[in-house]
Amino acid sequence: MIVLKSAREIQAMRRANRDVAQILQKIRERAKPGVSTRDLEDVAEDEVLRRGLVAAFKGVRSPQGRPFPTCLCTSVNDEVVHGIPRPDRTLRQGDLLSVDFGVFRDGFYGDAAFSVAVGEAPERVHRLVRTAEEALEAGIREARPGRRLGDLSAAVQEVVEGAGLTVVREFVGHGIGRSLHEEPQVPNYGKAGTGVKLRPGMVLAIEPMINDGAVGVVVGPDGWTARTRDGSFAAHAEHTVAITQDGPVILSHPD
């Protein structure tokens, strides 16, 4: 069942997502060569405590029952999503870092992600990051009343494949609100004109995950970290977006 949110509930979600965006901004600023992904986790954990928030991902259980141990997901290079921050995972010049983060505040969840080139990076990395952001923007433009979910999904896919890259199909976006994952699922591939009709009050976490190799991922022995099957690099971009009568409103902006 898709849960529509009132204007007041969307404002509450805006507050949660503003916290997410502001904390992610701090993480982005610290993503430099020589910094470990655990260092980034420490920044996020401090901010969560200081602001009186609850980390959305920490404690979430995998299909095998393993609790996610940290606030952040930090995925590097061929890691697509759900990478676990570690003190021995030091960022290097040219790495591609993807960070996913969410919080729970005042009864609602916020969720967003970004990818960034670490230091001086090859064009391959910049191209992936840029395309993920452009695909996200294309999906957001379709998040309007009267459009269908397939319009949004097809718009993301068109940007990604038009750049000669591939869409990760094993992971998708989702509805969000009082639960972290609500209906509907939001694939990053699809056929325009199909799927549920988008309505005011729907709030979606739109999150393209793309790579520069073949399709297919594999989950590592920690039960969480998903990597590209062929070792190609991956990027991830995400915003929480409310559908209103006036069009899409991005809730996960920092200001």
C-alpha cells in the first residue's frame, strides 16, 4: 500500500532530510586521500548524537539476519552499495567513494546519497559520478502528478545507457516516510507509460546506482557489501523527493 503524506508530514520529513543533507555535506568535505571510511563514520556518528537523531541504517538486518553495524554506507570503487566503514579502508587518490546515509527524526525517515571523486581522479570516475547525478535529475523531473512510475524509471535508464553505462538492477529506490522502505519500489529501469500513477503526497527515495561495466553484483562475505561482478566501478546518487501539485520538491537539500 502506498501511503500519501500530508503537507504537515512532508514538512516533518523535510526536517529529517535537512539533517541528512547537512551531515552528508560534512562527509563530502572530509572525503580526501588518507582519510579512512571509519573516520567518515566517526563524523556522522558524532553529528547524529549531537543533533539527537537516530541513525536509520544502524541495526537494520540483512536477509541473513546480520545487523548493519554503522551509520554510514561507504562504498569504494567497485562497491555498489552497503559498504561498511572500516579503519583499514583508507581513501586513495583517484578512488570513487559513494556514501549513503539516513536518519529518523520526529517519526519520519530521511535518506540521501552521493558519489565523489577522491582527489585527482581519472575521467572514468568523473564520468560515472556526473552520469549518476544527471540520471537522478532526470528521474526527479518526472516525479509529477499524472506521470507514471515507469516514466521516472525510463528517464533514469535513458540517461545512463545513453552515456554507455549500465544500470544496477538488483537494488532500487523506494517510498519512504514513517518506515525507511515503503511502497512503491522505484526501479532505475523501466518502460514509460507503465506502473502506478504518481500522486501528490507520495514521497520517493530516487537513487540511481550505475556502473561502467557489465550488469550483475555479488554480495561479499560480510553479508552486506555489494560489488560489481566484473570489478567495474560504480556510482550512487539519491534524493528524497515529495510529489506535490506544483511538481517535485527535493526534501534532502541542506538549506
